[in-house]
Amino acid sequence: MLEAIPLIDRLMTCAKAWAEANDRSLSRLATIVVNDGKFFVRCEEGTANPTAATLERFARFLGEPANWPEGAVPDAVASFVHVVGVSPADGAATTGQADGMSGQVVA
């Protein structure tokens, strides 16, 4: 049986990936997303208790290709976004695959 990974651990992994990819600090990310530069310090100390709304804000930001170099969202981030339950913007949703696997053909 697979052990569930706590959401806070998933968020930390994604945040560190973003910070490294963008040559920014975790504090900068937290300031951008939730206007709280010490957010990740508390996460690492184990004293943070983020709400679902906070996790959704991070998922929306981190899941946005424009926030990553060359628009490449890492797999771990895509997984975090999915687990949090954030859907891509309506315009980003696909209507089908050209190979017909979805049952629709995109013209």
C-alpha cells in the first residue's frame, strides 16, 4: 500500500522546485502568493496550518505555465495541483486528442 504524502510536504517540494527554477527564494514565492514571506519558515518548523484556500492559491500559481521558465510545469507540481483539486483555466482545457483516444477529433 502506498503511503499518502502530506499536502504540506507536496507544497514544499513544489515551492523548492519553483524557487530553484526561477532563482528566487521561498520567501519571495510566499510573498507573491499569500503576502506572507515567513510562510515557508513556519512550514519547515511544523507550525504552519494552511487552509484549503491557501493551498489552492499556491496550486493555481504553481500550476500556471507562465510562472515557470519556458512554461514547463514539473510533474510533481502537476500532481500537487491535481491533488489539491485545482483545475486548469477553462481556456486551457482540451477538447479532444488528434489521435482519437478521447473520442473526439480536434480539427
